[in-house]
Amino acid sequence: MTSPANGSVVAEIQIPAIGVDQYVVEGTADSDLSKGPGHYVGTAMPGQAGNVAIAGHRTTNGAPFNGLGHLVPGDRIILTTVYGQSFAYVVSGTPQAVSPSDVGVLNYFGDNRVTLTTCNPEFSSTQRLVVVGKLNQPGANPAVPDKNLSYHLANPATASWNWSLLPTVGVAVSLLVLLALSYRRFGIWFEGIGKWFVLVPLWAAGLYFLFTTLTNFFPAAL
């Protein structure tokens, strides 16, 4: 089977308990995870038997796995392949924090499972939060995975804050504060509803600028 290109969509993941409905892409490099949750290369592909492992950001790039720590046994994780096959998994235990270098959670355990990982705690990459779901779908027949595959992992230990953007973050925050302090003056310059036609686009632009700057300022592994 030809491996999908890194960054290409390989499945859809839905976790109703925490409102997740995202497309999963192949790979866990920064460029892949910026698009959405990423499938660990070398683990079972969605639709295959074995351990389907998926990583996702917790605080940046839309934070698709921000709520992973709130999952409890019994919650459902649904994977739909690009071929339209759906596989329902059930969370089998409470989320566990492990070392970011602990690749054992990605191993094949003789069952059919999905393993979700994200950084822990929030705004840090010192640990990896792990959630495991077991396939609980009578009649499901995942394809047998290839053997002797090696894992390709992003190394969160090399992630760091982009301190060169700190002045830009300061400028963005200062502009928003200045805009807030100028509220009354805008009311004098633009009477009635007119001030909102000016303020709303300015606030939207300022908040977007701050958000995009913070996304690049935080470590990519978050």
C-alpha cells in the first residue's frame, strides 16, 4: 500500500463529548499539525487493525485536542476513512500523562485501538497527554496492518517560544488597549451607529493580528 503524502487528509475524527470534528492529516511535523490533527507515520492507518495513533495541538492552530483531558471512560471517538468507512472507539481509561519521549504508547498491543496524544500541561510540552479508545463495533473488520514499521515523531523537546515575536505581541496588545481607551473619542467623532462601523473592523483586525502573532509566538509543539 502506498503511503499517503504528508499533510494529506487520511480520515475524519469526531469526539462528540468535547465537540471535536476535524480532518486528520498524515504526519506530525509542525507543518502537518498546523492543518489539524496528525496521524503518526508508522502506526496503523485509519481503517487498519492495530493502534491508530493521532496527535493534535492543545493550545495553538485551533487547539483541536484542547479538551482531551476531559474525556472519561465510555466517551466515543469516531474515525471515518477517506473511503467512507466509520469505526467507533470507546475511551477505555482516564487520560494519562507520559514523557514526550515515551513511544511505547504507540505500540501494537494485540487489539484494535486509537491513541490520541497532545501536549501537557497546557502551554507546555514537558509531558504528553494520552487517551486510548478501544474499537467497540460489532462487525467491523479493519485491514491487517503492515509489520516492522518505524515511528516518525516530532520532537517536542526542541520546541521553544519564538522570542523574536515578543515585541510584535507587545505592539498588538498596546494597539488594542489604545483602541479601548479611545472609545469615547470615537463616540465624539462618529455619532450614533457610525462609530460601530469604524470600531468593529478595527477590533476584528486587531484581534486577528494578535491571534496570528500569538500562534507563531507559542512553541509549535503546543
